[in-house]
Amino acid sequence: MSKVRVLIVDDSAYSRQTIKKMLESDANIEVAGIASDGIDAMAKTLRLNPDIITLDIEMPEMDGFSFLRWLMSNRPTPVIIVSSYFDSKTVFRALEFGAADFVAKPPRMVSSEFHRLESDLLRKVKGIKGFRLDKLSKNLELLEEKTFQRPILDTSDNIQVVAIGSSTGGPAALKIILSKLPGNFPAGIVISQHMPKGFTASFAERLNAISKVYVKEAADDDELEMGKVLICPGGFHMSFKKMAEGIVTVIKEPKSTDKYIPSIDVMMSSVADIFGSKALGVILTGMGNDGRSGMLEIKKRGGYTIAESEDTAVVFGMPAEVIRADAAEMVLPISRIPVEIIKLAKETPRGKDS
């Protein structure tokens, strides 16, 4: 297998060398070059033709946003933003400009945080090589469409929860889905998007601004309600429990050995246990196999399952794993998924689970 060639773009000499050392620890990755600002990065992108670019946003001469605009117009290349925990709003702007994903630089490079950053960066660099920028561009264009009809739905007791899992490419896909749902959507919605601590609150705010449904970062004991979207906090797992007042969230710390955080499998398995046939599981773009066992559990309990198709998934890893496991009843492009979610929410469930 050919090595993944990476161009590192960062104005900090320390960060450049730290990232270089991390990448060179993997025999399947080659550091093709290093650039200290956007202008330097333009020249080296044209000369070196890297497979992937790691990019800092705050830089002199030409900042990361200006470079991203130039890159996507002239030499489209997958980009991983390397950003601090304090720049969450900046990160989401970069994703809207076409960046593939991001990793978070911790405020202090203690050994455990350094290891987490290195593991995250290496996994994403190797997984993003097949990232489809053309699909991301088309999906971002869907957000500009204003013709979608938002139907007035009844609130009969049919599907009670929609559980959505996503990873790389997920922020754009989630925006498409949530922006198309009516405010009186007759079920609760729960989401696990692979994301580190410190970013999901801003992400929820951005989704809430473009949605008719109410979107918030989940906290312990948040009640699942119709028309409300709860996003698992970055760096944690989310499950659910029955209480006298209804179904509420349980936010818990991950184990040090957990590969995917937040875990889609943890969330979906809990949904399957509590809601049975009144659950709908949706798996979107992302690398790896998180969500496969959770989708199987939902299907086994009589719930509905949808996987995003290869036609639109910018990284087909997670949906492909779900499809291969025969855990997806429907395989749909992202434009069709909100339509089907609305349709299923209006239909009578197949089982009799309470």
C-alpha cells in the first residue's frame, strides 16, 4: 500500500515538529512537506501535490480560511484542521468551507492528552485518504435549497425516537437532515457524532440556528421529547434510562480503551433496549465500524434502520459496515433520508413494544 503523503501547515515551529513526529511514527504515512503560513502552503501544495493537508487556522500572511478557499477552488485536497479547544466556532466555519475533519490540540501536552491527539490524528489521516470532496461539495449545496416542504405532522404515538450516528463528514450531513425536519416532529432525536470535548456545545448551537427542531448538547437527566434533538457531549458516551417523568439521558465517562468517543453503539443499543420497535436508527458518513452492533440491535428489536448510501457518504466506512452486516433495511442518499424519517414517524410501528 502506498504511503499517505501529508503537508503540515502551521505557523508554530513547535506544533509543526510535534505533528511531524506524530505522523512519522506510522510507517504508512510520509510527511511530504511543512509550511509556515497560507502563502507558503499554496506553493508547496502545487509543487508537492499531497494526499492530505493538516491545517492551522490562525496564521500570519494568509490565514487558514483564505488558504482553504484557494485550495478548494484550485487544488481540492482533503484537509484536517488542527485546532485548540478554544476555537470551536472557527473549526465549524472551516468544515463549512470544505475541511474534512479536525483534531483538537489539548491546552497542555501531558502524556495522556498527547497520546489521545496522536492516536486521533493518525487514525484520521489514514482514514481520510479516500475522502470524497465532490460528495461533500454536493451535500453542502443541499443546504442552500429552499424548496423542501415542511409538512405539519400529527403527534400520534408511532416512532418515539430517531437515533443518528455519524463521524467524518457528519456535521454537513446532520445539517441537511435537521434543517429539513418540521418543528413539530413527533419524536425525540438523539445524536452521537464523533467529536472531542469542548466542541459539541458550539455544534449544537449552529444546528439549532438552522433548524425548526430544538437542538442542544445533552446533559445528565435531559428528558427525550418530541421535536427536541439531544447531541451527546464530545468526549463522553450517552445512554438512556426510564424514570417516572419519562426517558432521560445518562452521560458517562468513556473507558481509556474505548476506540470511538462518543460511541454510537452505546447510544443505539440503549435506544434498542428501551424503545424496541418504536426506534429508528440512522447511520451516516464516517470511518470505522461504530454503529454496526447498535444498528443490529435496533433491527433485532423490530425497529427501523437506514444507512447513508455510497452515492453521498463522503466516507463510506461506517455505512458500508452496517450494510455488510445486514443491519440496514434502507440504503438512501442523504437528500432522501429526512424525507424517509418524516414518513416513518407518521407510520404505525410494526411491534407492540412500549
